[in-house]
Amino acid sequence: MKFYDQIPSQYRKSVEEGFSKASNDILNVSKIYSSSLKGVCSTALKAIISDGRLIRPVSHYDFTENCIYMDESKSEEDYMRTFRHEYGHFIDYSLGKISEKPEFVKAFEDDAQLYDVSKDDGIKRLRNLQMEIADNIHAFASEYVTDIISALTRNDTAFIRKYTENATQTSPYDLFYYEKMEGAGMSGHTDLYWDDGPHMSRQKEAFADLFAIWTENNPIVQKFVCDHFPNLSGTFEKIIRTESKR
Ligand SMILES: [Zn+2]
């Protein structure tokens, strides 16, 4: 992949490994566009001083510059996991903001409808999702999966409360999950971001998360996503299959 050279050397091996299990379609699409990514930079370049403190933005893809900005204070594992998601944003823009196109928007709406808590069916399905994610440590620990839930449900408070309870219960057995979950609750985006963030932020984040999940290619997580977000996963796979043949 062309962008490997742009990754700081201390993270390169981890990112290469992070893409090594990706499906062929994902690899093809990633390769087609990898030479057009302008750069992988440190968020330190965008630091500003506010109230006498140095504030750095979080990792993100900047579409005006066509660069990925990465927080270089992170561990190799966290850097790689974040990079997969940011690369998904880059691919979304490279495909002409495909997350804003009717096909993907409809899939997003159809899956959001499944968990619409203004209806009895929606309440039931969301409760079921709650139980199943608590039973599936791979899906539970995937910030990509929980971010999709955060987007689809607009941070359903009951779901997040239950998730956080489960996180505190399971955490003492594993330091990694402990650090990741304790106090932080569920990984996702804030209400403020969903309401006042970038145009169609929920669809954009869902696309980047799906890209990251298909790049990681953990069959347990993928099955969970296909079972619970059938429209998004089916449409995403179809888009990537079509684009990989260009
Ligand atoms: Zn994102």
C-alpha cells in the first residue's frame, strides 16, 4: 500500500498488520486510492493554544487537505485501530462521498428503523441487541461496532447505561478492557457531534466504521454486524465489491 511510507516508523508495522487480514475487495479498493492520499500527519501540527494550554484536535481525516491527522501519543494498537477508521473516511470521500448517496442513506435509515424506540418492535430489538452484545466480547470491545450503535440510536441513554454496567462487571478480568471501558462508557460520538457536527455525520461515521470492521476482518465481529445491521452491512459489501472491480 502506497501510504505505508507516510506512516511514522514506530507505527508502520502495526498498521501493516492492521490491514493484512482485510478482504480482497477492501484491499483492492484501498490500493486503488492509496496513492492519492496526500499525507498522514500528526495532530500536533494542528495544535492551538487556548487559555495557556496546548490543545490538539483528535485524530481525523481532513477532506480539504486530503490528509489523515493522527494522534501520535497513542499506543501502536490504538493508532492502528484509529487509522483503519480514518482511512475509511478517506475512502468514502475518494468514492465521491458515497455515504451521502441514496443507496447508503436508505440502508442507514432502514437499520435505524429497526432500533426506533418509539415503536414496540424497536424497543424489543434494542433490548435484544443489548443482551447479545453483552454476550459477545469481540463485538462488545469493538469501538467500531459501538460507534455504529451510537449513530443509529443517537446515543440511546438506556442502552449506554446498560452497556456501561456490563463493562464495569466484565472489566476486572482483563486489564485491556478495564482501561478501555472504565469510566468512559461506550465508545461513540457525542449528541453534539451527531446534531451539529459535519453534514450527515451519522452516515459518514457508520461508513468509516464498516470499512474498519471489514479491514480488521474478525469473523465474529462481522457476523454480529451482518446479523444486527443487515441493511448497512449488505449495502457496504455491495459498494466495496463494485468499486473493487473498477
Ligand atoms: Zn470518524
